[in-house]
Amino acid sequence: MNKESKIYIAGHRGMVGSAVWRVLRNLGYTNLIGKTSSELDLRNELSVDEFISMEKPAIIIDAAARVGGIVANNKFPYQFLIENMRIQNNLIQSAHENNVDKFIFLGSSCIYPKMAPQPLKEEYLLTDTLEPTNESYAIAKISGVKLCQAIRNQYGKDFVSLMPTNLYGSFDNFDYETSHVLPAMLRKFHEAKINNNAPVTLWGSGRPMREFLLVDDMAKAVVFAIENKLPEYLYNIGSSMEISIKELAETIQKVVKHQGEIIWDDSKPDGTPRKLMDNSKMNNLGWKAEVDLTTGIKMTYDWFLENIDKIRKVKLD
């Protein structure tokens, strides 16, 4: 791919989009474009089509979505479903109709069934029921995956979907109600530390197993998909390393240097009991995660401390 090719990153100010932007810039890509949600409402079909037809990007990376953890998904299922479907449908349709060369759709490992065999393989998609606590978001993302697959199969276009495991890193969302588990824990431990090492109460039993990937490694997977024509429509992107939520909490506690008690509230839901990705398809093509979890958490905490006064919710930007 020519490094002067125009690349539009939807959601370029969010955690994933900003990481993709940084990595591309560092690699010498010079023609990147992005719009904030106030500049371009991705939920508006006409606005999106006018923008794409005018800019004529060679590549579109869809890193825009309404995202959140268990609390947000349970509280706003309608918004998670309809807003995410509108965003991705508008982008995918406009990319197709304006003959964009390559479209990279980013989703989540929550697209796979709750009780699917582990590790999760791409072919497990739609083989069983989803985890209820994030069903709306998952259904929206599944529809995006299948839409890209349909365009790929019907028109032979280079539309590909990358499904990352649990991501974390710079520009993450640290809001208690809408964030995912790792940034929420990091903020809780930090605030408890500066509050005389107060106890930290966490949801669930701590027993579920999870896989985490630093967002910079995810961005490198996107670059890999830009620079190579991937032979299949769907790829898992993960670290291939899993850890219990209890071990995660203890790791974050150690990085933050919180010395108080951890209290597990097992009256709250655990979510999916285990979620490990089979990343062999992407690994066999040449991409692999590089940053281990402890190092990544340290990097994220450093960024959190540097930006603590301006941390805000990240939704569509």
C-alpha cells in the first residue's frame, strides 16, 4: 500500500482509532483523515455518504462505536444496538457505493457465543446464544461482520473484519459506569490509594478468565491488514494469554501500589465465565502481539497519571 494513500479512520480520537493513527504516522503514512462526532455524525446516512464521496479515501478503518462495560450494556441496550448498527451500516454502504479499495471493520470478541468451546475460533460465530449482558452490542457487531462478508462474497471487494479481545491502553475510557473491567479497576485502585489505601470493592467472584491486548498491538494488526490482502473475511486479534479477573486485580493493585483490601461482591454478575481467543489465523499470516500484560498496564497507568485531569468518556469520537 502506498503510504500517501488517503486513509479515513472513523473514531480517530477514541482509544483504538487514536492508536491506529499514532502507529500509521510513526510508520510514515502521511494522508490520514478523521472527523469528530461534532464534525460528522456517523449515524446520519446522508452526511456520511457526502463525506465519503467528497474525500474518496482509498481505505476506511471503522473504529467508531458506542462502547461500554456490563453496566452500560444492561442500562442502554436500545442505544447500543441501534447506534452501532447505524454507524457501521452507513460507513460500509458508503464505502461500497463509492468504490473504496479496502474496508477494515473492527469489532469485539463478544460476538462469539457465551458457552462456545475455548479458545474461540472464527467459525464459532452464530453457533449458539450470546452473553446476555452485552447482547445488543454483540448483535450490532455481528451484523457488521456479516455485511462485510456479504460485500466481499458478492462483489469481490477487500472488506475484512478484525475482532480484538479485551483492549486497554492510552485514551481508554476510565468512567466507572461505562468503562470496561481493566480501566475501571485501574481507576478504582488509584483513587483508593490516594484515599489512604481504602478497600476496593469489585464485581463478581473474580473467577472468570479473560484475555487482554494492549491497543498499540491491535493498531499494528490493523496496519498488517492494510499492508496485506487477507485471504478470509474474519480474524481474531488477541494476545493468546489468559488471566483470571482476580489475578488481574492483583496485578493492577501491584502496579498502582495500592495496599488496601480487595472485596469481591459476588451478588453482582460475572459475565462470560471464560473468553480466550484462538488467534492462530492471524498469527500464521505474520502478526503477533508484542507487549505483555504487566508492561502494558504500567504504560496505561503512566498515561492515566499524565492525563488524570482531563480523562473523559469516549463514545463516538
